[in-house]
Amino acid sequence: MAKGHMAIGALARIAGCKVETVRYYELAKLMHPPERSPAGQRRYTEIDAKRLSFIRRARNLGFSIEEVRGLLAMVDDQEHSCDSVRATALSHLQNVQQRLADLRTMESVLGDMISECTGGTVPDCPILDALFSDHPEDNRAPSI
Amino acid sequence: MAKGHMAIGALARIAGCKVETVRYYELAKLMHPPERSPAGQRRYTEIDAKRLSFIRRARNLGFSIEEVRGLLAMVDDQEHSCDSVRATALSHLQNVQQRLADLRTMESVLGDMISECTGGTVPDCPILDALFSDHPEDNRAPSI
DNA sequence: ATAATACCTATAGTAACTATAGGTATTATC
DNA sequence: GATAATACCTATAGTTACTATAGGTATTAT
């Protein structure tokens, strides 16, 4: 296999996902249809590997396929004006920052549980009380 | 409706999700079966509202139903020893911290795009290069 | 040369919702 | 107090984002 051109299995291993997932992302138009070997097998580049890793991480963080499409559009659409990219990026940034706030709360509560726990059983677990009893506006529009 | 006892619609509104989702979480054993009105309608408490909000936020952050079940088990299982809660919390904490790292990278790249963009079109978008070209071990076991 | 492995397409199955149908409760208005 | 609007009920079908399987071809290792 020529350097810089890998088969689908190698690509999937790099990104930490299944081969089937890669083919699914091609069908879903998140991944571009790649070059094919003379016999018809898919051949990928390093750029494809970066793109797939990005998609997997975004999915793991709870972004929907549609949201990932929106993020990738900022990469793909070289035609877009800076102003529109700016606006899209800003809306994605707010989305990301909300998630960061939730995760930081989660981190601190888990940290507390680990340090405060001093043996025996847990009589009155504070996790639900501490976590997310505030900001009820979780109707945040997906910033696609 | 007696204070502190709300119908499913009010509960769903508080947590920012659909009524159907609440019923689905009951089926999936994430929410406890609630009290019923004389005619058979579900009646929820403030505690249920906190629990549902927690589930929704965890799901938005990419935790699977199984993972959420694991987190909730720390709340529900009053029998568990502090040591086992500690171990579970630690494994969840590592999971959360990995997500935090990914999200922080995403935040900084989006921030850069917003501040660096100075008009015209974007000739060479750095987003894929900057994002996630590193740490390829995304095979992190779900820490249930 | 041939066996093991990796790839191909097409299709079916799963997880986590989401929507619909057909019917009963609750609440609001006259 | 009748009735209309809204919210609730169960059961079931549909959607999204994968994941697994079947039956067959390519590539690689021995």
C-alpha cells in the first residue's frame, strides 16, 4: 500500500471506530467518497484520517450528525465569507461553552465524591442536588 | 394540582424534553415509576425533576443510557460501600476529563476562527489541523 | 498456489428517541 | 353544569446513527 494511501481498516483504527461506521459516514455525506483501488477498494489519505477523527470526537461530545455537518461546512465551503463563518463559529462556540459548563459541574461533583468519601456507606448522596438543579433552559436550539 | 406534584407535561417542560422521552426513560428504568392520580395519570415530584434534568444533560454530553444508569446507580444504591462509589466516580471522572479536554480544544479553535477572521474568504481553514490530530486512542472503554 | 484476512454491497437489527392513532382526564369557558 | 380545548393514557410505527450479518471478491502471508 502506497504511503499516504490507506485502506478503510487502517483509517478506522486511527480514528478508533468501526469500518462500517466509516462507510456509513460516506453514505451520510460527512466523509467524501474516496479514491478507489483498481479493484474497487477505498483508499484514504491523512486528511481523511483527521476528518474522521474530528467527526468521532464531535459525536462523542454529543453533537448530532447535523451539527457535525455544520462544523465541517466551515472547513469545506471555501466560498463562504469570513463574516458568515464568524457567525457560525460564534454560535457553535456558545454551544460548546454550555457543554463545558455542564461538564465542569460534573467534574467537580465527581471530584467531591471521591475526596469526601471516607468509608462505610453513602447515606445522603449529594450528586443530584449539586448537579443541574439550576438553569432550566435546556431548549438550546441545535446551532447547526 | 397539589404543589410538589406535577403532571408529565410540566416535568418535561422543566427538563426541556418531550413528554414521550419521559415515558421512554421510565420504560428504560432511568426514571422510577411515579405515583398515579386516581384516574391513572403520572404525578411527579421536584426530585423527579432534578433527576430528569440530570439525565438530559448527561445525554447531551454524549453519555449513553448505560453510562447514565451507572451514574444514577451512585445515587440510588444506598447500599454501596464508599470504596466502590469512589472507584466508580474516579472512572467517570476520567471519562469527564477526557471530554473536557476535547471540548476545550474545540473552544479554542472556534475562538481563534472568530478572532482571526478579518474579512474576505477563508483560504486555508485550520480547523481540522488544529483539532484532534493527536491522541488516537479514542477506544476509551465506556466507564459504566 | 492457496489459505487467511480484509475488503465489497446489500440488507437486517439495535439504541434512543419521536410521531401517530385512538381513546380518557383535566381544565377553562359559557 | 355542559361542553370544548387541552393534556394525558397505551400501543405501535417511524427516525437517527450506527452495528451486525450474509454472500462474495481482493490482498497479503506462507
